[in-house]
Amino acid sequence: MKASPSIWNLRVYGLVIQDHKVLLTDEIQHGVRMTKFPGGGMEHGESFSECLHREFMEEMQQSIVVGDYYYHNDFLQLSAFNAQEQLISFYYKVQLIEPHHFNVVEKAFTFRAGQEQCFRWVDICALKIEELSFPIDKIVAQKLIDTL
């Protein structure tokens, strides 16, 4: 029987690339450890750009410039957290406006006390697809690797 979700869940993610490195976030949500690209769920009334600006401010207090569209999934992807939600994820290239103020670590899931999110730069050539938690992110990571 084919899955029949009843809710759309629009997601928007930013690809921050500097010096052949891409920014990833390691976080714990709903008790689940995940590695993904920065971004998240779109709110009603938001544009893609507004969603990215809000997400980057919420997650890392970082001003950004939203650049070119990069990818969106055109296949059925159910949410890992709710089988009634069909995910449609959009990816845009993003530039940081000023030097970053967010917690950058070398090793995945190295959180500061009381936090459940950190960020790390990963060389695109050394990016391991299996480190990413979600299927759409894995496709985007492979596309980044393939375009080097």
C-alpha cells in the first residue's frame, strides 16, 4: 500500500560554503541525534528567504545573504517524525554577512554545557554521505561532492 500523507511540511535549508567547506549542524531534537544542513520548517506567511533569515537568527544569531536556489526534492519523502507529513525541502546557497558567532567544533556532537546544537565546517571532498541523517540532505551532499 502506498503512503498517503495528509500534511505538507515545507523545509528550507542554507548551504554555507567557504574555502571548499560546508557548514553542518549537529543537534538533538525530540531525543534524536541528527546531522544536517542549517535551516528548518517554513512558517505560514513566510517566503523562502524569510524562513532562512529567521532560522539562521534562531539557530546561530547569524545574519545572512540568501543566494541562488540549489535543489528541492521532487519525490515523496515522509517525515522521520510524523508519517502523515510529506516533506518538501528547498536548499539555497547562503553567505554569512559577518564573521560567525556560533559554536563551531571540530568533532560532531561536541556541545557546550546546556546546549543541544553545534556547528562544524566539513571539507566537501571529505564529506561522508552516511554522516548526514536525512535522505534529502544525503542527495544534496552528493550533489555538492559531484560538482567539485
